[in-house]
Amino acid sequence: MKLPFFTNFTGKCDPEEHVAEFQSQMSSASQRQGDEHETPFNASVGKIFLEIEDNWMLPRPPKKKTTQYKKDMSKYCQYHKDHGHDTDDCRHLKIQIKKLIERAKLKEYVHK
């Protein structure tokens, strides 16, 4: 696993925020490690989400730890209802869709 770039604590910011950022980066890095073996969807994650959001009980997404000033405001995730990344790139949503596929709920979205 490639570790994320992490800066040393210099005391110029809130220590709790610094630790939260580190934990977020480590979480993202560990999730990316599993992306190599993704289920090959036959539609974009965003399209699948739009089609299933009203029909399936998707759990609420985890609260994002990224501070507002670090978010990429040009990207928006419909699942998180927040800026920072696009819906098609949402790891949390991909995981939930995979779980539904594994329970034979969304077979029509998998390449055969």
C-alpha cells in the first residue's frame, strides 16, 4: 500500500484537526488498495445511484472529515450531498452498490 503524503505537525494548526486529516488520508489509502479488484459495473456509479436511491435502503454515508476549505468545490457527490469528489468516484457508494450486488439485488448492473 502506498502511504499518503503527510506533513509533520508544526503547532500552527489545531492538533485534533491535524490528526483527523491524517486518519482521513490513511482511510482513503486503505480503501484505494481494494479498488484494484472492483466489480465491473455496466453503468456509471452516479447513474446507478440515481436509479436506486428511491428504491433501495442505502445507509447514510459516513460523515466526511475533510474541512470545508480543503474540499474541491468543483466536484459534488450526490450520495454524500457534499462537495469534494464526484459521485462516480465515491468509494463509499461503490461499496454499498457492491453489497447490494452480492445480495443479488442489482445483478443488472454487473458485466457478465
